[in-house]
Amino acid sequence: MKKYIVPLVIFVALGLLLAYGLNLDPRRIPSPLIGKPLPAFSLTTVADPARKVSRDDLHGRVYLLSVWASWCVACREEHPLLNELTSRKAVTIIGLNYKDNREDALQWLGALGNPYELSLSDRDGRLGIDLGVYGVPETFVIDKQGVIRYKQIGPMTPEVWEQKLAPLIKELS
């Protein structure tokens, strides 16, 4: 009888571990940057390559940092929502154009609309690396002190906006 107890305990433990794993959201990847300051940067803007913007230039307000690229198919999915949020003045959106050509980015914004107050050019992807970007699109909620409060991986949907981002932005404002 004792020789069956150890395999039974192992089998039950593995079953519990499997049940726990099946209840996890595979799209939720916790970011180690939540609660930490936005990494320091000084980048040019897509609209004006002579204009440099740093992290400190953005302090004092709550905003979304939206990582996007003209080559990103999923960015097209969320773009109408970003345009709507800007037209409603629901939130300030700062773009981070990730590993993209300036000309392609400008053409994309011209064709689809520009929801960004400004869009930073991260052509070599260094700020994206510092932010732990897995792929585009990704959206960060940044508070008035420049601290990252939330990270959305993948396209923002109306449900994500209503259930997660809008309440957090209201709380932080």
C-alpha cells in the first residue's frame, strides 16, 4: 500500500498544477516595469526629425504610450479606436514608432489618421528594448510622475479600454 502513495501524491500534484495552468491567461505577461519610471530617452519625433523629446518633457500628465509601426497588421486593428479616443479627448496618446522608416510612418498616419499628440521615432528599437516590448502594438499607461502603471500587450480593444484603461486613467488623473 505504501508503494502506491508516492505515485498517487505526485499524480495529484501534477493534476493540480495542470488545472492551475489551464486557468491562466496566456496573453497576460506581467511586466517588471510596472510601478517603475519610464526609462530615460531622448528621441526625435516622426513629424519633425529636428525636434528631440525626452522623458522629462512628458512629465506632469497621464498618457498612453502606444508602440506602433506602419508594418504592423495588428496596429491597423486598434488604430480606429485610438483615433476615436483622441477625437473624444478621452486621453492623451503619445506614439512610439518602433523600428520603422519615417516616410512609411508618415504615409501610414496620413492615410489612417494621426491620433498621437506626437510620435517618437524609435528606429533602432532601443527604447522598445528598455520597455520590454515583445511586439507591436503594445500600450503603456504612464502617470503624472512618469511611472508605468499598466502594460497592454496586443491591440487595444473597446473592452480593454472600458474595463481596464479608462478606469485606471480616471483614477490617476
